[in-house]
Amino acid sequence: MKRALATAGAATATAKLFADDHSSNGNHGRLSKGDAALLRFAAAAEILESDFWIQYNELGGIQDGEVSGGTGIPAYTTALQQLDSDFPQYIHDNTDDEITHFTFLNAYLMSKGAAPANLDAFRMLTGSTATGVNTSLIGKRLTNLTQLTVDTSWWTRYRSSANNPDLDPGFVFPQAVPGLFSGQFTAIPRTNADLGPPNHLQAIANTAGFHMPTIEQGGSSLYPSMAQRATSAEVLRILISIGPTETMHFQTWSDKAGNAPPLTDPTNGLVFPDLNSSPFGGETFQTNLIMPEPCPFLSRGLPVCSIIRPTETKGVAMGVVKFLTAMGLFMGQPPAFFEMLKDLAADADAAKREGPD
Ligand SMILES: [Fe+2]
């Protein structure tokens, strides 16, 4: 299934083209099977990221020549701007970044004669039909932003000085917004009916405000986790050059999420708490603590360190697939979609760094 899709159509033609022309861009030599699998999984993750960031950009970003499609929803955009007046610009730039990530990764794979990631067969989800959406993409989405269950425990994980998921795999970090982790919520107006009442629309914008850093903290862990198993120095360079941009996104969104207005959605009871007041507040929740609190790293016998966490490499790709699936991001996709993602993840997780230590 995976091979059939990954090598379908244009990709095959391009791969053949590059296979005959290895020296043209200075790329000598082939990738190891493991390196190709690491990059291919990253490319698939970036395609998925791009798909939902494009949806955010159509409705709440800046629609221009760089990231085109959609005409925006003024009321939704205004609600997002309650979190930061620059929110539309940040959505636009994050979207642009993700598109370049998968485009580069796939082009690099093909330049080495390796198959790119291709999820086009699964562009079939409805998405928003609200006025402002890119109508030509209705029914052609890969990801679903309308039934999200958002795990906001990264908020307290990055504020903890005592626990690191790599050292404390069973530890449960508290949720910043417990309600978002116990139900299904939309992060974009599904139809024009979602534009009111005001606290419903603001809750949708707040959901987006927490969904964005939840995704980007995942990318912040994925790249350093995979990099530990790269064989070629150039593949390592790619992974450790893209990874920190995910972290730049994460910290930006983490800061914005802290500005989400406390409220209750009158249509479903979803509560966004005041994170600076009791029972929240303090080092675990305070909103301006956006830099990683130093925590135990590798061993409790060593001093605490300000780090990305987790970065355990074993099984990371499958972990990402499970995390995104549990989030509801693929709600509506057929079993073949999940099989393909699991295949890509299993291949990436089988990659081993080759050669001398
Ligand atoms: Fe990315």
C-alpha cells in the first residue's frame, strides 16, 4: 500500500529524472534505507502540518501570493487577535514554513533517487464550509480541525523542574485547559453558524490558540529524537536545521496561548481558565513562563538542564502518529490512511545510525 502510493505518478517520473542526474546538484551517493525513512516520515508529517495550517491561513491568516487561498473570516480573525494582534501574520508565516519543509524534504529525497512522501490519495475530508474558506478545497482536506481533543499537558511539562517524560514515563503532567482534553472541539468556524454567540467564537479561537503550540511542541521533540538515528551528516544537518524552527513556532504559540481570554463557551460548556489565578497560577501555570524550566536530563545524578523534552528516540515516529490520531486530527480518514502512516512510522523507527560511534 505504502510503496504503491509513495511511488505513484509524478513522484516516480521525478525520481527517475533525478536518478540519472546525481551530480547536477552536488549530491553524490544514495541515502541509507534508514535515512530515507527518517526524512520520508518527516516529509509526511510536514504535509499533514501544511494541510491544517493552510486551513488556518484561509480563515484567520494573511491570504497573499506567498500563502494563497481563502479570503478570511473577519470575526474569527478578530477573535484570534485577542491573543495577539500579529496572530494572522504568525499563522501565515508558520504555514509558509511548513510548506517549505515538506517541499524541501521531498525534493531532497528525490535528488537522492529515493521515493518522496505522498498523501494525495487521502485528500478527501470536508473541512470548513464557512464563507471565506477556499471553496476549491472543500472535500479535499487531509486533516480535520473540527473535532479536536487537545492535550495541553505540554504547558506544565515545560514548566516542571522536577519531571521529564524521558525519565518519568508514567508521570501525568496536569492539563492547562482540562476541558480541551475531554471532548471534541472545533478550532475553526465549521459553518457561518459558528460565528456566534461571541464567547462561542472566542472559544473556537482559543482552541486554535492551544492547538497550535500543541502541534509545534510535538515537532520540537520529533526532530531531535529522529536526528539521533541519522547516518549521513547531511541528513543529520537537515533534521537539526528544521527542528529548531518548529521550536521557534512552539515558543511563539506558547506565548500567545497564555493570552487566551478566560471564558466559558455557552454552547458546550468548554472552560478556558485564568491560568494566572488559583487553583492555577504559580510556576506550573503562570502565563509568562514561556522558556523551558530546567529539568532532569539523562540522569538525576546530573544537574538540571533547560532542554527540549521528550527526546527519547525509540518509537518516536509511531508515538507521533498515535498522538495526532488521538488528537482527532485525522477523524474521517479511512483505515488505509492509518496503515500508510503506521508503515512510514515503522520504517522511520527501524532506522539505526550506521558506522563507528
Ligand atoms: Fe515543519
